[in-house]
Amino acid sequence: LRPSGPELFLINRQLAPAQLSRLPNEPLRSWQQRLELAFPDSDRLRRIFHLHRSLRFDPRGLQTDERQTLRNEALGWLAEFAARTEKEKQTAR
């Protein structure tokens, strides 16, 4: 299953080792809820999903600046996730 939009595809791929990637036939909203439970302090996730829905389902789509915001938010979240994962590895040693 490939979530639509390159940003969610990247997030989905990064979450696979943590077994948090989107499940086959899982509604987008259900996946979002699972991620919000796993990352309760991440307002960034809510913004990513909100912008993604506009990109995907709003007939107007996203303006150029909103599209860039989605990209930036996703890359920022991925960096936070990588840092968190690395910190957890260090703590486990």
C-alpha cells in the first residue's frame, strides 16, 4: 500500500521498522489516529495530515506555499523521528 502523496510515502517508509506504517486497507484517518497515539506531542503530524487531505481531496488542492509547507513539515517530522529513534537506541545500550 502506498499512501498518496510523496510526503506520506516517505513517512510510511520510515515507520516500517517501528511497525507503524500504514496497514493494507487501513483508512487514512485510522492510520493518523494510530500515529497520534504513538507520537502524542506531535502537532506537526496533524498539520501534515490536514495539508495532505487538502492536496488529495480539495478540488482547489494546495497553493504553492502550502505545498512547500507540507514538504517542510514532513521533512521536519522525519528528522524528529530519526533523532528520537537514535536517542532510543543510545538509551537501550
